Amino acid sequence: MQFIRKILDAKMAAGQPAISFEFFPPKTEEGDRNLLERQIPALLATRPDFCSVTYGAGGSTREKTLMIVDRVQREHRLPALAHLTCVNHTRDEIRVLLDKFRALGCQNILALRGDPPGGGAFQVTPNGFEYSAQLVKFIREHGDFSIGTAGFPEGHVACQAGKHADWQHLKEKVDAGADFVLTQLFFDNADYFEFRDYLTSKLGVQVPLIPGIIPILSAGQITKFTQLSGAKIPAALQTSLDKLVNNDEAAAEFGIEYATRQCEELLRAGVPGLHFYTLNKARSTVQVLKNLKLA
Ligand SMILES: Cc1cc2nc3c(=O)[nH]c(=O)nc-3n(C[C@H](O)[C@H](O)[C@H](O)COP(=O)(O)OP(=O)(O)OC[C@H]3O[C@@H](n4cnc5c(N)ncnc54)[C@H](O)[C@@H]3O)c2cc1C
């Protein structure tokens, strides 16, 4: 399978944005079937450039990350980016996992610190990693992978020192060997533009900074996500969502419109790609891409 850094280079040379989709491993067998047999085929019909699969805090969904990556690569011939986190992993375990990835032909890894199980503060595993920059460096030293990392246009929620300190830590991840950045979801493009300008002009970061887009599916769900991620909902968006609290269908239609407008502006500003948080549901993301004439 192709390295994502090469895919991004080729798209940039062609003057086109790279389109990618994020999935999470379902908790049930029915969820697996829905994702693998319905949602993924519907999404992949739009011909994205790669997809990514999240990595949970523990238990059986961690195995499923690899299973989904493997199936997407084998059955759809699409490069998949496996997320990998520091949570509850020693360095030896990560080394074994990297061997597994390699054996499956998975050459692309999104290196993350990860969210602690059940919330709360991150705990370092003995003989593990404290920050994802250390994981990036470790992966770089243990094989030929294309490595992505997470970026936060509004600053990471736990960074007490503020967003500029967090962006400095992002530079450390790039310096440790990350080839590209996928951002946290955001709703105000001004946050992404400030983030991009600071990283490129002030810190000299040159890797692609790919914005993360979530088409809103319901007012309640997006409130929960933004509370967890620390992303803010601009006042005008909140006012619109307040009117859609009991109407998920209308909220999803609104979400398609909002994401379309957001992506149009980002594309005009020359972003290297668009990474969609699909929530394992094809309809809204497919419609946004159709609106953008990118499907
Ligand atoms: C695109 C994307 C995909 C994601 N996928 C997953 C997933 O699959 N599974 C999952 O569990 N979570 C996932 N997350 C969430 C992510 O793991 C959390 O937001 C996590 O809290 C931060 O991860 P990180 O890799 O950015 O951490 P780090 O880069 O380690 O940063 C964590 C915090 O430490 C600070 N920091 C970094 N280096 C230093 C230093 N040297 N000194 C002091 N402070 C420092 C940073 O500013 C930040 O506040 C994803 C996030 C994004 C944006």
C-alpha cells in the first residue's frame, strides 16, 4: 500500500485536495456489518485518497482497528491509516504492534497520546510514553512508516499554557518525524487559518496541515463532542442548533450545508486536504462531497 506522505505530495503536485474519511471500530457485530458492508462501500464510492481507523482505550475494539484497516486495504485497495495511542501500552507492546502492522501491509500510522479510559488525566504506563512526540520518534526508529500526528486549531484542551505552547509541542512532533497533521474538528475557519499561519510562518512547519471536518448529525451529539474535545461552537452556530434540538433530520441537513460552506472556504484558501469525521455514517459526508463536486 502507498505511503500517505506520497499520496499528499502527488495530490499537491496535481493541485487537488486529498480527501480522507475517519471510522471508529463498532462495539457490536451488527455495527461491524453496517460499517463494513454498507457505510464504507457507500463512502468509498466517492473515491477518497485514504481512510483512517481510530484506536480505543482498550479491549476488543483495539483488535478491530487492525481488522478494519486490513479489510479496507485488501477488499477496497485503499490505503488505511491506523491510529495508535500511548494509553496502556509499553514500548515493547508498541514494537510488537508495529511488526503486526507491517505484516498486514499497513504502512501508515497516526501517532497519538490517546484519551484515557473513562476520562480524567492521562497516566503514563511504566516503560511507555508520556507524549506522542516520543511515540512518533519511536515509530520512526522502528521501520519505514508514514506517520501522521494530531493538531489542535484552538489549542489542546489540556494545555494549560495556551494554544501557542500547544502548537510548539506540535512542531516537536513534526521534528520527531511526523509527515502530516490531521486536525481536531473545528467550526470557525478563522481558528484553522490562525493555526496554519502560526505554524508555517512563525514555527517554520512545512508538512501538510489537513483540516478535520465533522458534518453535524444532531444538536445533542455535537454539544457532547465539543465538550470532550474543547472545540468551541460559535454563537451563530449555537443559535441555529438550539432551534434543531428535537429534530435530528433537520440538524443533519443543516450540518451538510454548514460543512459544505466551511469546506468551500477552506478549499479557496488552498488547504492540502479535507479529513472527514464520518461517525461511521456515509450520507452526510457523501452529500458534502457531492456539493463540493469532489465525489
Ligand atoms: C485527528 C485525531 C484523531 C484522534 N484519534 C484518536 C484515537 O484514535 N484514539 C484516541 O484515544 N484518541 C484520539 N484522538 C484524541 C487525542 O488522542 C487526544 O486529544 C489526546 O488528549 C491528545 O493526543 P496528542 O497525540 O495530541 O497528544 P500529545 O501531542 O502528547 O499532547 C498532549 C498534551 O501534552 C502537551 N504536551 C505535548 N508535549 C509536551 C511537552 N514536551 N511538555 C509539556 N506538555 C506537552 C500538549 O500540548 C497537549 O496538551 C484523536 C485526535 C485527533 C485530532
